[in-house]
Amino acid sequence: MQWSVWLRRAEASEYLRAVHGVVAAPATLANLAHRGGGPKYTRQGLRLTAYHRDDLDAWAATRMSRRVGSTSELRAAHTPNSEPQAA
């Protein structure tokens, strides 16, 4: 599919899923635009929100883990340090 440089919210949602495998419904993108933490966007008028493909690509990259060879490598990265404490 040929993607435009600027995508409306529904198109941005589809782009993220098709290109990056990131599932973010249009409502989720709207919520993140309100709360923060989502991809950068611009407002065109009062109601039209547009996302630049480069910003979607950058945001999708932050949603992915580092490359690993097994799931145990991911668990090790997310397990708190459990070294015994001195008595």
C-alpha cells in the first residue's frame, strides 16, 4: 500500500498495525494525544489531527523491546535485582 506522508488518525492506526505490528486504535491515539505519551501530531483546523509518518515510525520504535534471542532475556531485563541483602 502507498502511504501518504501525513495520515489522519484512522490511517495512522492502520499504518502502525500494517508497518510496525503496533496495535493502537484511533480512540487510543486520541486518548494518548490528550494524556501524552503518543506519537507527535499536528492540528489542522479545530478537528483534523494529522500524524507525520516519521513521527509514527519513531513512536513505534519506542514501543518495541530490544532484539533478543529468547524470552528469558526479556524476563531478565524486567526482573528487579534480587540480590540478597546483608544482615
